Amino acid sequence: MLVLPLAIVWLAAVPLALLDGRRRWVGWLAVAALGAGFLAMLRLAVAVFARGPVELVAGGWPAEVGITLRADALGVTFAVLSIGVLLAALAYETLGGVHERALPALVLFLATGLTGLFLTGDAFNFYVFFEIAMTSSFVLAGYGRRTRELRAALIFTVVNLLGSTLFLSGIAALYHVTGTLDMRGIATWAGVADQNSVLLIATIIFVAFGIKVGLFPFHFWLPPVYRDTWPAVAAILSGALANIGSYGLIRFGADLLPRELRFAAPALLILGAASVLYGALQAVAVRTASEALAYSAISNAGYILIALGIGGPAGYAAAILFAVVNSLNKTVLFLAAGLRGWLVSAAFAIGAFSVAGVPPSAGFFGKAALFRGGIAPDDPALSVALVALLFVGGALAFVYMFQIYQRDFWEREGAGQTSGIGSRILVLGLAGLVVAFGVWPEPLLAVSQQAAGVLNGGRP
Amino acid sequence: MTVLTRVIARLLLPSTLITAIAVLVKGYGDVGDGFSAAVIAAFGVLLQYVAFGHRAAARALPLRAMPAVSFAGLLLALLVTFGPVLRGQAPLAHSPAPGADVIYLGTLELHTALVFDLGVFLLVFGFAVGAIDLIAGATDRERGQGPL
Amino acid sequence: MIVLFALVVAILFGTGAYLMLKRDLIRVVAGIILISNAVILFIIAAGLTRGRAPIYPLPEGEPISDPLVQAMALTAIVISFGITALLLSLVYRVYTTRETVDKEDLSLAEAEDERQLEVERRA
Amino acid sequence: MTVLLPLLLALGAAPVVLVAGVLGARPAAWASIVMAALACGATLWGRWAGGGALDVAWAPSWGLRLTFALDGLAVLYALLATGIGVAVLLYSARYLPLHLEHQGRPARDAIRFYALIVLFMGAMVGLVMAQDLLLIFVFWDLTAIASYYLIGYDRHKAESRAAALMALLVTGISAVLLLIGLLLLQALYGTFALPAIVERATPGPAQTLAAGLIAAGALVKSAQVPAHFWLPRAMAAPTPVSAYLHSAAMVAAGVFLLGRIYPLLRLSPFLLDLLLVVGLLSMIFGSVLALTRDVLKQILAYSTIAQYGYVVVMLSLGTSAGVVGAAFYVIAHALAKSALFLTAGTVTEVTGEDRLSRLGGQWRGLPVLAAASGVAAAGLGALPLTIGFFKDELFFKAALERGWPFAALATLGAALTLAYVWHFWSGIFLGPLRGEAGRPPLPLVAPIVALGLLVAVGGVAVAPAADLAEAAGRVAFADLQPVEPAYHLDARPENLLALATYALAATIIAARPRWFRLAAATARLGERVGPERWYAAGLVRLNRSSRALLALEVRDLRSRIATVLVPTAVLVAIGLWATPTEGAFRVGRITVTDLPTVLGLLLAAVGALVATVPRRPLTLILALSSVGYSLAAVFAFLGAPDVALVAVLIETILTLLFLGVLALFPAELLKDQAVGPAPRPSLRWRNVGVGLGAGAFAFAVGWATLSQPAAQESVAVQHIRLTPAAHAKDVVTAILADFRGLDTMGEITVIAIALLGIAALLGRRERPMASDERRATSDERASGEEKRRREGR
């Protein structure tokens, strides 16, 4: 059962690579395969939440010798989310008409990478799946093949390659100090290793994931990439791929290196605050919806970091909840920004309200979780500072989201022809999901708490 | 291009391929594996390019099929990976199982890991040759015609 | 040896970084290759138990070099090779659409686009 | 059931209206009216049946519950929301088609309007019944969303858009204060259930802070000074919206919330005093400004600010008379104010004028309207025989309890109210005839008549309203003293104050020419330096500084790389500084047997350094491959023959690929690169600096790691041990193909993806497929371009 979601997408990707993805039936075939993978993942997730983690060692070797695949609450949460986002984006592009033959296969390869890295319990194996995901997204970023997209792809590739090499060095270094690649083993042995080296290793791993989520000051690649890539690709990058960064920060920080995370908490809070304010301030004066969303992504990455800096079960749960909600929001918004018509305007508005944290939307609970985390610390000065920061960041989110919403959807209402009904319904359905989680938040809240519970640093 | 280079190139093609196969099957016992074997084999093909030019090489060799070879290799490796799952074993569980007896073909041990390595070989070979072909093709388009 | 490995890794990484800051994209690719080399050297150094090759029959009483870092290094080499090849073709495509391998020019084009956006926004 | 029915009817109204909208705008209008009337009836029935409560689990993980109760406070506001909702919707059913016709918009646009109004109503009903803090917040923001769309209903007008944005920003952002307060309460008392919190609450700074934050959110919503400015702007909405917003929803929500959390407010005298100041300021300020306005709806808007100022003052007096008075005041005000707004709408509709200076003498053409709105105006002005008389009676009574200064201020406020009400009504209906009036359609008058009648009836039979108010007060004040408003023909202080009010009002009206300049100057001053200016300037400045910041954003690839490397170096440096370094670093020994390795390493280093120098790409590539081969040698010396072999092979093929791609670039271009202008020296040194920084942090991390002895024996030992079991001799190959075969699987997948990417990038430009060429060229391509274009480029 653990292998099934991985096997489905991986095996399906190969024949699709040889087919011409511009044909409609190929696109739908890919959607069906990805949908099957999604369902298998969902089944796995249900089992994990009901009965606890599932694990197996590839090749039937003893643990640590072979690669351990481990599905725990944290991993399956991100996996279901990311594959869901990919599914939505692929269906969106298939509805609108695929332009390049490789697209469906690339999305499936990306799904393979994401599934694998969320389900693996081995640090180096994580790196390998990470590279599968990154390589497919490098190619995807150039989708459209005009100067704009190619430039975005180049920037994306070069900066993220730098991040990948940093991450790889981090893994090698962790192996050196712990003598193992198994995540559980690393968590055990990194805690007894000398703090000096582990902290430095943690720093470069942090940078690698910081680049991925677009944290200030590692974010400079992000705005042109999110702005200039195709809408569906931008949705994939921000809704699915950025999850690697959030997941990585949570997994490597709170689970594998909790001692270093606690030690670096002040730095995380400062960087997070800078990211929140910087991204939100930049987003105010931008010219297009996608650019506003890009800066908003930077701002929201800061929130995740702040939640991690707050730490404890509440902080980690908030980080996970916010990461999930943020990914949903960005998917809806990027997809909606590429369309026109009144259903789309409603979807964009729902996304905007969710980003601003207005109920009844999933974003509200993300924001409330952050505020609860901000109130939690015993130090009143810290609490006040955190709450004030969250307040200012939220206020700016109101300004930038609704300035752009009014400009793009109110002022220009009726301009341009309406997009296809299929894509619009898809986007509205996603937005409906955001509202549904706002009305009935229990699944999100329970999942984030349970996911935080599997972390070494997140046990009460 | 002199006649000599062409002759040498033609002669070298089988020998590189044989070296490659040797590296492939010997991998388990000694240095080398499917990957190195594939790169060595790719050099043999590359030599044909140098000797005969892209057009001629493309005519003589099934270059168009390279992506297919590549993905067939990937599929093969994937089947070895996920095949055992159908039998209720862990993925990549090789048969014969660890410690069990192996059928020998001369000194060659028949083992699913070998099939896995074959998949790697096909994929990397397809990649190397395919990439070179694509670059050569782009060169052709860029300046009409000519060798690498 | 420890400090020497660290130093050479640092030199490879630093020169790679320096090349990545250069104007033309060819040098950026070269920089990435150097940085990858630095990382692979670091991986091998991370298993610094010098000894015989880990191939059976194992030598008696002699140290054996760490096979796991070798496997990691091999995987990393292959991955970075594939990605470098991809990056090279991306650079080529950027060149054919922009007629340049010059980064400066690339950012100029971006500035142009942004000015265009500004004009449209005002309108 | 008694709770559920009004709630379901109110919340279900919006979907019902949308469904009815499928049939057209008129059915939607009727559906909205029917649903509002049903909800109103259900609320009355619920009150008759004695209230009730509902408590269902919502989100157990956070301890959230769906708790609703139909208590006195809820009944009062729910009746206002649904009852006035019926009147407003009846009015809208005729008004909106006219409105849309004027603007040349399709009649179907009205459906959205009705749906939003009933959504607004549903949100209000939910808000007043909710007993769970987060639930309260959910409905609170839902009213903000509904009002946002209603204010921005005429979205083609820039004015409407700005007003909607302002209302959303001001009320939405201030609502976050409320949220913080609610979460703080939860953190203090461990529950989101308001009744439980009221029980557990004890005075203290944290409690005061929480209650203060909630009150702040409530005051902004009630448009109290200094956050009042959004309300007059919100007049950009169609008139029925204003009528509803001001009387029964949105603005009323603010004072409702103050009533809801009153037990918490009471714990802190400081907070009550603060509220008192805000209320008094709003009262005076709103009244004075209302007196100076010329646009009909503006007068009413400032009046609302002042009127809710009264309510806040009454609440903050801290007496039971004040609390009941506040509740009563809300009823009286809602009836009168909605009638007056609708009057303004009708007058504007039939005359086309919306300013007092262009109106006058309209009673001739609109006698019924003049009479009905006259009664409503009298109600707002607190003349006897209207419900308004009692609101002032209670107000005076409460003020007197606190002392004469408060009574004096109350009198002044009441007099100002009477004065601007007169200003408004007489300006429209009395004096010489100005403005051509057509005949108003019946639905534009009937709701006003109905509301006027209610105002008059309330002036005779005060008991029902008084009961409602008392029941509402009981929620806030458990130990409530009954208050019985009635006409007393004696010389009690309240009556004297009322008389004083009339006299003062007459003076103010008569002396209008004397004070008008002063008042207008004050208003102008307020506009020039007031909070609205701050808002506008703040928004402009925010956008400007954001644009300036945006201009600073890095724009080229090299800086994007540098901005990754430099902060990393800084972080690593901080990490080094923050941890003890003593004994953490080891140099390590070098023996004679290491010499080949050392040599290889040095060659690699030299090769890398050489690679930075050449200007010709070919030399660069040679330098690169020398690095690669040297490293391969190092690997061989270190006992890693597999790695060495692959490194050599890869280096060779990579060099060939590199050369191949290079051959694609025209020679001139590469030459240009080679001899092109040298980069500016500053830039060059910056690059060198960044490179050095990168090298430094790599060195630090590398050295720190390698100095650290492994914490345990490497797992590789087991790999070596188990290799024979895997039928292999070469441990590395066994790891790659067996132990860690999944890594290899991933690795070759990366290669396959790279091939896919190279094919996409270097292959022939993809042409649209023959089979669906038409689709691909025309609509697919177009839709792609369209996407781009629509993104605003």
C-alpha cells in the first residue's frame, strides 16, 4: 500500500514520455493516471491517520542498510496536498489545451519526485527524489518556450541548482557526523554530535530549503519566475514544489535537528519577520496578479518560519497548517489569475480572502493558528512583537490582495473574452475547497496536529 | 576525414560495444556497472559521428529510436523495482533472495539485479546518444550541414 | 588531510561561485560544474577512511574505503551530469531566442518587460 | 429548533435567492423578501417560545463548538436585521431595477444584489446568536465581506471601488484586533465558549487588553471616532444598502458586540471610561458635521456616527439604565434611520437631486412621503409621541445617574440631533419648491410609511420595544434594574432636560447663520487633518514606498546568485560565532602515502583557479576538464575506483557535450565575449568578494564537518558485511543496484527527465499537430496568448 502511489505515477510517466501530450486523450490519460496515484495516496493517508505510520525497507534488507520508505502523518499530508495540486494543474492545462508534448509526462515525473520525497525515510533518498522533482520543474518552468518563460526557467534552474548542491553537501556532512543516512538514525545521532559542526550543517540545509520556499533574502529568483511562467506552471511551482521547502524545513528542522532549530530560533524569527514584511511591502505596488502572488509567497514563507521559530507542538502544528493552507490558496489564485469570467472572479476573491485570513476560508484558520502561536510564548515582549508582526503582515495582505483584485477583476470587468467553462468550473471547485475547509476546518486542524505529533521536536 | 579514421571507427564500434558489455556483466564482481558500460558504448557511437558526420551516422544507426531505448530501459528498471510488490515483497526485493543459490552462466550470476543494471545501461546509453544526436541535429539546422 | 580537503573543496566552490557571477552564461554553467565537483569531493571526503577498494575478496587486516560515500558520489555525479546537460541546452535555447549568452542583456530584457507592464498598468 | 429555524432561514436565504435567480431578477427579489419575512417570523416565534440554544461540535481539535443561543440580545438584533431587511428588500425590489436602468446595466445584475443583502442579513443573524468566540468572528467578517461587495456594487465607478476598498481595509483590518482579543481570551481562560469565559473572567491587565482589543474592533465597525471616516464614504453604495448598513447591520454589529462582551468590559472601569470618551467625541463630532453637510446621505451618515456615539456613551456609563437604554436606542434609531435613508433614496430617485441646496418644498408633490418621513425624523429627534422620545428619556436617566456634567453633554447631543434632523427634513420638504418631482412608485413609499408607523406606534405603546430592550440588557447585566419608559407629565429631571433640549435645538436652528461658518471650518479642518486624510496618505505612501522598494529589487541573474551566497556566508559566520569553536577543528595528519592524493587535490585546485582567468571558452573548458580528471585521480587514490572510472567517463562526455553546444554559438559571438568590454572594476571586485565569501563558508562548513569524528560506526560496515548475501563482490555496485537501488532508480529517472527536457529544448520547434492543426493554431494558440494578455501584459 505504501508503494502503490509511487509505483502508479512512476510507471505511468514512462509511456507518457513517448506519447504526444498535445493530444487530448494523452492529456486525459495522464490526468487519469495522476488521479489514480492521488486516490492511492489518499487511501494511504487515511490508513496512516487511522493506524499510525507505515514503513518498509526496500529490497527487504534490515533498516539503515536498505532505504526505508516511511509514510507518517506529516509526509502523507504534504504528499496528498502536492499531488492534489498537480492533478488540478494538469487538468487545468488539459482543459485549456496542452502546448507541448512533454508536459503530461513531466507533471507525472514531478509527481513521482514529490511522492517519493514525502514518503522516504532516508536522507539521501530524499535528495534523489528532490532532484527528480527539481529536474522536471526546471523543464516545466520553460513551458511556453518564449523568451519570458525561458528566462524564468534559466533563473529558476541556476539558483535552485545552487540550492540543491548546498543541500547535497548538507546530507553528506550529516552522514559524516552520524554515520547513517536513515532519518531516524540521523535524528538520534545528530543530537549527540558536536554542536558546532551540526549547526553549520543545519545552516546550509536551511539555506537550501529557504531558497526553495523563497525566503528573504534567498527569494530574489522567485518573483520573475512566478510572474513569467505559464499560469498552470506557476501554480505547480508555488502550490506543489514550494511544499518541498516547507516540508524540508519542518522535517529537517523540527524532526531531525530539533536541537539546532531551537538554538537558531531567534535567527528564524528575525528572518521570518523580514520575509513577512519585505514580501508584503513589495506586493503592494506590483503590476500584475501573478507578481503580487509571488511576493505574497515570500511573505507567507516568512510565516512558516516564524511558526517554526515559535516551536513546540502549537508552533509546528501552525507551521504545517499554514503551509497546507498557503499551498491551496496559491494554487487557486495562480490558476484563477490566468482566466477570465465571473466564476473566476469569485474564485480569485475567495483566494484573496483566504490569503488575508478572512473567514469562512481555510486561510482564516491558518492565520488564527499563527496568532495562537504568537500568543503562546511566556515572554510577553516576544508575544507582543510577534502578534504585532502578524497583524501588520495581515494588514498588508489585505491591501495588496484587494488592490490587485479590484484592478484586475473589477476595473477590467468584461474586458477580454471569457475562458472555457471547464477550466472555470475547475478553479471554482478548488476555491470551493478553500471555503469548505473554512466552514469545516476539523480535518485540517486534526491533520496538522497529528502531523506535528510525529516530529521529534513536536511531542508535547 | 581520411579513409583510415573511418576504418578504425568502424572497427572500434564493435569492440567498444563488447567492452561495454563486459563492464556491464562484470560490474557485480569488479569495478564498473551499467552506467559506465553505457557511457563507454556511447563513445563508440560518438566515434561514428566524428568519422562519418551526423547525417551518415544517423542513416547507419537507429538514432531516432534512442528516446524509446532510453525509456524502455527506465521501464525495465522500474519493473524490477516494483515487480516484487506484486508478489507481496518489498520493492527491489531481488530474486534469488539474499543468500539463496544463484544460477550461474559460466561465471555470470543470473540475478534480477543484473536486469536492473541492464535497464540502467539502456537508459544511459539512450540518453548519451540521444543528447548528442539532438545537439548534432541542432547544429545541422543552425548551419546547414556538417560534422560536430 | 582534513584541512586540505576542506581547503580544496572551498577553492572549487569559491571559484565556481565566482564564475557563476560572470556575465556570460557559458561561465555560469562552468561555475555550476565546478560547484558540483566541489560537492562530490566533499562527499568522498565525508567518508574519509582511506583504504583498499571495497571489492571482494576483501584484503585481510587492511582498511577498506567507505563504499557508501562512493555510491552517493556516483549517484550525485550522474545526477549533476544529467542536469548540466539540460542546463546547457537551456542556455542554448535562451541564446537562440535572445541571440545572446550575455546575462546583462538578459536582465535588460527583463527591465524592458517590466517597463511595458508599467505602461499597461497606467493605461 | 427555536434557534435553528431563524438561523437556517437567514443563512439559507442567499442560496435560495441565487436559485430563484435562475428564473430571473424578479423571482429573486421576491424570494429574498419571503425569506427575510420568514426569518423575521421565525425569530418572533422563537422569542415567543422562550428562546433556546444549540450546541454541536465543530472542530474538536481546537475545542470549537457551534453554539447558538436565542437570548434577549440576539432576539433584538435578529429582529432588526430581518425586519428592517424585509422593508429594505421590498424597497429594493422597485428601486434596484430603476438604479440599474439609469446605469444601463442588465436587470440580471440585481440578483447578486438581493443575494448579498440576504447574505448580510444571515451573517447578522448568525453573529447575534453565536456564543463561541471564533464563531462570532466568522460571522463578523462575513458581514464585512457582504458589505464590501454591496458598497462596491457599482464597481464601474472609481468612487465605489475606493469606498469598498476603504470599508474593507478599515473594518477588515480592525477585525483582526478583535480576533487577537478573542484568541487572547481563549489563551487566558482555556475555552472559546463565551458564557464560560464570562464566568471565569477576573479583572487583570491581560483581560483588560483582550476586552480592549475586542472593543476596538467593535468601535471601528460602529464607525466611532477616529475610525468613522469609512462610513460616509460607504454612501457610494445604492441607497437601500446604506439604509440597511446604518440601521440594522454592520454598524449595529459593533454596538451589538459591545453588548455581547459587556460583562467583560464591566470588569475594567478604565475601559469603560475610554469608551465614554470615544462615544462623546463621536456624538459631538458626528452631529456637528451632520449639520454642515449638504448631500442628503452624508447628513444621515454623520448622524449615524453620532447616534452610535450615544449608544456607546450609554453602555459606558456602566449602569443598568444605560445598558437597557442603549438597547432601546438601537431599536428606535434603526426604525427612524432606515426610514430616513429610504426617504433620501426616493427623493433622489424622483427629483434626480441629492443635495439639500437643490431641494425644497417637496411636500407639495410628495405629501405621504413627507408625513411618513416626518414621523421618522421626529422619532430620531426624540419628539414626544414617537418611540424616539423614550430613547432620550432613558438616555437622560442614565446620564443623570452618572452626574450633571454628563446630563449636560447628553442634552447638547440631543439638541444637536434635533437640529440636524430638522435641517434634513425641512430642507427637503419645506420652503420654496426646488427640484422637479415625478410621482414615486408605491414600493418606494410604502416601506417608509410602514417604518414611520412603527416609529409612531412605538411612541404610544412602548411596552413591546421596552421588553425587547430589557431582555437584551439582561444578557449584559445579570442584576438588572427594570426600567419603565413612559410619559410622565411632571417636572422630573428627564422631562426638564427634554424641554431644555427642544429649546436649545430651536436656538441652534435659529442661529444657524451665526455658527455655520465656524462649524463648516471645523469640518474642513477635520477633512484636512482628519483620519481620512491619514488613511489616504497612508495608502498612497505605502504604495509609493512599495514602489521604491520594488525598484531596489535585484534584476539580474548575477545578483540573484550573489544574494544567495552572501547571506549564506553571513549565516554561517553567525553560526560559527554562536557556537564554541575551541577544539572543534582538527588539521589532520598528512603522511607520505598521501602524497599522490595531495598532488591530485592541488592540481584540481590549480585547475579551478585557472578556470577563472581565461576569456576564451575553449580554454575554460580545458581547465574544467583538468579539474575533473585530477579529481578522478584523487578518487582512485582514495580507494574508490568505481567513482574514478565514472568520473573520467563523465568528464569526457561532458566536455564533448560542452564543446558541442559551444559549436552551436556563432564564432563571432564567442569572440565578442572574449574581447568584449571588461566589466567595471567595482563589479569585478564585488564578484571576487562574493566568490571569496562563498569559498569561506564552504571552507568553514567543510572543515567543521570533517573535523568532527563520526558519532557511531558507519552503516557502511553492514553494507560490506552483507554484500556476499546480495550475490555481489563489489560493495559499491551492490549498494547501487541492491541495497540502495531506489537511489539508482531515481538517478536514472533524473537522466530520463533531462533527456525529455533536452529534446523539448533542442528538438525541432514543435509544430501544431496535423490532425488538430486548426484548433491548435486558432483557438489553442489564441487562448495561450489570451492567458498572457489577460494577466495584464
